[in-house]
Amino acid sequence: MSTFAEYAISAMLIIGGVFTLIGAIGLARLPDFYTRLHGPTKATTVGVGAIVISSVIYFSTLGRGIGIEEILITAFLFMTAPISANFLAKAAMHLEVRTSEKTRGQTWDQ
Amino acid sequence: MKSNTVILHTAALAIMPLQLMFSVFLLLRGHDEPGGGFIGGLVAASAFVLYAFAFGAEATRKLLRVHPKDLLAAGLLFGLASTIPALLSGQAMLTAHWWELPLPGDSYLKLSTVLVFDIGVYLAVLGTLMTFVIGLMEVEG
Amino acid sequence: MLDRLRFPHPWLSLTLFVMWQFLSDGISGGSIVLGLILAWIIPLMTQGFWPDPPTLLKAWKTPAYLLRVLWDIVVASVDVARLILSPREPRPMFICYTLELKDPLAISILASTISLTPGTVSADVSDDNTLLLIHALDAEDEQEVIDTIRNRYEKPLLEMFQ
Amino acid sequence: MMLTALYITIAMVTLAALLNVYRLIKGPDAPDRILALDTLYINAIALIILLGITLKTRMYLESALLIAVMGFVGTVAMAKYLKRGSVIE
């Protein structure tokens, strides 16, 4: 394996790990449900995306070709993350989950 | 229809074909690699369940075209059929038999009693789960 | 029987067929036969439920849009990461956004885009598909967020779906 | 060097999973718990891919895809249950 590929894989792995961790820190630390929703939808999805890219590079340098599975996983995560977030937000609005005092604007429930 | 489900409708329509294709993929590669009828049936059932979330019970029934119990029965029949070749050739029941169909492009379509049995499991799992789901829908009214 | 042998959604069929070739480890006679069967049956099963066929009038604009969204997703994650790690309290806000788009598919794409891009999650679409409720994680000014979304995402989508 | 990066990443994702478990236990509301579960399964996908790289095999990628498919349906089902009190109308 070339040195360049090794550096690229290592960098992607670390970036993925950092984003996943930050998403989880956001989930644990932010004040109310709606703000917590932001961590997993963005940071965690991008984190897994970076890890998948490193996996693609690794297996293609091993000469096993580019697998469709990795692409399917990424496409699936990027398609489903916003939809899950949307559904959880709807459920939270229905249950009238407490929002932090600093929140401006109104929710609605229908 | 129920209050806004625009996003779920689009999501179900975009994701369901992918799930169905993935389920067939899992079903077919089951003989020599991980996968198989059971997990393929589960993924297919999850596709139909997602569809039921988005469009309700009636539409799902229409999509399936046959009653889920018939799927279950068809699955069991496939399982039974996979035992017949072995019995006819006087071997122990469920002994695997293989046939290779030549196809253009120097490749073979591998058919086997294992595949028939796997299709049976696939249909049985799909039928069972859809019977559950449609049964629960009827209870809730 | 013969009149059923058609492809109601050619693009969906093509995507499924190509994807099947990749899944089955290289192109062979068997994978082409099975791919054709799947690309025929799956769209046929779901065709009755697609809303009026989405008319992507300017399909060649899609890659540019996708690239822009992809780039924004990366920027968005860095933004959110910085905010999560800084000790400052976020300033969340709910925003009502009036939609100009009419096509259900376009609305879904816009909502998903908003969820994946800087500091905003789309929380709900109103019953009549005219309003979008957005939760912004750290917003200075309501109008600013609305303008960004309108110019950056809704305009290109409006051009694509007419 | 790649191996070191791999181990550091595995440690970070595991830590992330532990933080998600903390949110899962603490709540305070049902949507928070579902959100934590949702993030937890995405972390599980990341861990499976990392395991595949460590063991130099692509065998596990299907299970990661499977978790992605099933996890999404599960999250939607739970969110729908909270909203309506029933999963399918």
C-alpha cells in the first residue's frame, strides 16, 4: 500500500471518529431536545460518511474493487437521517417537549 | 389522507425499491456467503411495513395483491417441493441437488434445491410478518 | 400480458439495473437477466402510488445542486461541531418558511436539504404544503436564514421542477 | 500508522456510543431516548465498518447495511407511535 493511501485512510478515519464523537457530545451536552436533534443529523452522519470513505480507499488499495455496499450505506444514511429527524421533531411537538428559555419563535402542532 | 405525510410518502417511494432489491440480493447469495431466505424475507417485510406507515393498511393490501397467509402457504409449498428431487432419486430427504443452466456470455445460472428451500423461507417469513402487521391493523380498526 | 411489459419509471428502472450489476460482482449473463427482471417488477409494483411523474425538466442541473449540498453538509458539520465544543449557549429559534415550491417531491428534497445543511433542521410541513417549520440551532436573525435558504436551495429547485 | 489511527477511531466511536447510552438512560423525554437509540445504531454501523477494516474482510458490510435498513424503519415506527398512539393508521 502506498504511503499516500495510508495517510489518506488515517486522516479519513480520524476525521470520522472526531465527528462521531462531537455528535455524541452534542447529544449529551446541548440544553433541549430540538438543539440535540442537530448533533446526530449532521455531525454523526458526516462522521460515518468519512469512515465509509476510508473503507472504500482501503479495500480498493487491497485490490478488491469498489464495493456497492459502502455506497449504498452512505446513500441510505444521507437519505434517512433528515427523515428520522423530521419525524422525531414532529413527535416532540406533539408531546410539547420543553424547550430551553432562550428559544424564540413558536412551535405548532396539528 | 392523514395530516401531512409528504416527506414520508416520498421517502417510502424512494427507499422501498432499494429495500426490495437488497432483499433479493440477500436471498440469492445465501448459499455460499452470509445471507439467505430468512434475512431477505425480513428486509422485504420491512419494505412493506414502511409502505404501510406511509399509505395505510388498505394500500398495502392492494400492493401485496394476495393475502399474506397465501404467501405463507406458498412458502411452505416451496419448502416441500425442495424435498422432492432427493426423494425421487432415492436419497435422504432434503439432500441438495444442483443444476447449471448455460446462459449467453459464458456464464451459468445455478439452480439448486437449496435455492428453492430459501425462496420458501423467504416467502414464509414475509407472509408471517405481513400477517402480524395486517392483523394488528385490523385490531386497531 | 404484453402491454404490461413496459417501464413506467425508466430512471428508477435504470438505477435499479445498474445497481444490481454492481451488487452481483460483475456483469454476467445471469446478472443481466435478473437485473432486467427486477428493474421491471419493482417499479411496476409501486407505480400506482407515485404522484404525477416528477418532471425533472432540467435534469442536467442536478449534479451541480448535489455537489453544492454535499459541500454545504461538510461546512455545516464543522459549524455545528464548533458550536457544540464552544462554551457559549446556542440561540435556537423556530422559523416559519413560506414555500414557493409546489411539487411534493421537490418539497421533500428541500426539507431534507435543510436538515442536512448549516444550523437548521426542518421540523414540519403544514397540511396544505405551503409552510415549512424550521428549527435553527444558532440564528442571529430570522430574515437572514430565510434569505439564505431561498437563494441557495429553493431557487435552483424551482428551476429544476416546473 | 494506519493501525494507530484505526485504534484511536475505534476508541472515539466507543466513547460516542457511551455518551449516547448516557442520554438514553437520562432521558428526560421519550423523543430524547429515541434520538439516542437512532444515534446508537449509526455508531454501531461505524463500529462494524471499522471491524471490517481491522480484520481485512468485507463480509460484515452487509450486516452494516442491514442495520441501516432496519434501524430507520424502527425509528420511524417509534416516532409514529409517539405522535399518534398507534403505528399504522
